[in-house]
Amino acid sequence: MSEDNLARLDEIRALIAELPSADLEAGTQLWARRPRSAGAASQLGRTGDLAEWLAVWQGQRRPKVDRARIAFFCASHGIAADGETAVLVDETRRRLELTVEGGGPVSGAAGAADADLQIYELDIEHPTLDARLGPAMSEAECARAMAYGMMVVEQGLHLLTVGCLGDGANRAAAALCLYALGGEAADWAEGSDAEAAARAVAINSDLADPFEAMQALGGSDLAAMFGAILAARMARVPVLLDGFAAVAVAALLARIDRRAIGHCQIADRTGSAAFDRLVKALDKRPLLDMAIGTGDGLASALAIGVLRTAAAAVAA
């Protein structure tokens, strides 16, 4: 492992202390400039709350959702292989190709939402190691994935949504939840997924911090989402979390500092008990309640429309 990789991971750790706070003045100005006849925040209900959330995290009194990006990461997870690595890779490749070719539901929905859909492949032919046997990634691999995820945040973005397509991501995410939030494995997954999560956490019990937890229990797609969420915060770009895995990554970040996910909203309530438990633990309220459990971007596309409408409702 090179010193450069170690330094890069240390630099990512150091970002936690440098995360910008919400611009509360922008929120105050959002309402101060509106005439009484246009309606106060209380009259707009949650629409007003969402508009204010956009304003304070974008740092501008006129929030915008003109440039929205749906970023989905795709990788293969050794924890999900169960001895059938070829099957795992084939399924992950199938989901990736379906989305790239426009066959997934998010493809048309992203166009309707006027959002930029970007799919990022992270070497799906080579799954991470099986976290039930030891760390899923080396420190260098984890750092590279985080840095890769940080690059999806570009200047001028108004909103970023993150999620993943890789088969097995939810199993790895359940292990992250068990580490970050405790409880029993059955709280975060069912059947063989719960057994895998419990075994992974038990084997990787000596973890210094959530960064090491991501290295040991996560995957390159989850680490990339972690990096993207951090980079979005640094750039003052609000974030939508799509699916169980994305919210689990946010829970890991909240384990470091609860305030680190203030710029994040959850796109949709999937309807699963584990997801509801995760949302409650983070004290978040999903924008939608449509039980879109695929986590493949459809909920993001729909939620972008809600946020765009909220921003337009308070526009001068």
C-alpha cells in the first residue's frame, strides 16, 4: 500500500471537521423577501420546509433544482456470492446493462424529471472479498472508491441523488447498519442476509472508526456513495438518498457526526420493516411514500419533481 493512498484516506477523514454548516441566513431571507399575500412557511406545509432545506444547504435565498444529477454506482459484493461468484457478477452486469440501455424504469423517469442520469461502474467483474471471512477491501481500495465517488460532484449542481445497482449491496448495507446502529442482524435483514451480516460484523469486530467499517463491511459502490455524500456537503449540494443501501451509508456517516447528513433527504419509503427502522434511527422523513423498493433511481426521479416544485413555490 503506497503512502499516497494512506494520505488520501487520511484527507477524507479530515473532511469531517471541515464540513460547512447550514446557511441559516439564507433560510431567513427566503421568507423575509416574500410578501404576506404569497403565504408563509406554515401555510405551505412541507413544501415550505423542503424549499427552506434547499436554501440553507445551497446557501442561497432562491433555491434551484435546475441541474439535478442521479448518480448510481454498480459493483459486485463477495459477501453475496455464496460460492457462486459467476452468477453474482452476471446478475450485477445484467442490472447495469439494462439501465444503461434504457430498459430500467429510471431511464424514462430521469428524462421526465429533466435530470442527468449517470451510472458509474466499479469493476463488477471482480467482486470485493467476502466480509464474512475478513475485510471486504484493503484500505487503498476503500480510499480509491471514496475518492471516485467524490468526483461525481461538479460545480453548478443544485441537487445530487445517490444509489446503487449492484446485486448484494443491501446485504453489505445490513452489515453496516448492524455496526452503526446496533441491535440484532434480523433488525436490518432477513434470512441468509441477516446471517451474513451478523457473521461479517462478528469476524470484523476490531474496527477503529466508521471508515474502517466501510473498508471491512462495505463495498466499492457503498464507499463511492460515502465519498459522494461528503463531497456534496463540501460543495453545498443537497442530496437525495435512494434505497436501503444509500440510507445505510448515511447512517455510517452519521455515526461519525450526526450533523454530517443534515444536507440529505430520503427519496421514498420502501415499505420494509428494516428500512422503516433505519429511517427512524436517523430521524428522517422520506419525501415520498410509494413503496418503491428497487432502489434503482425511480424514487429519486419522482422526488426531484417534488423538490423542483417546492423551489418554484417560493420563487420570487
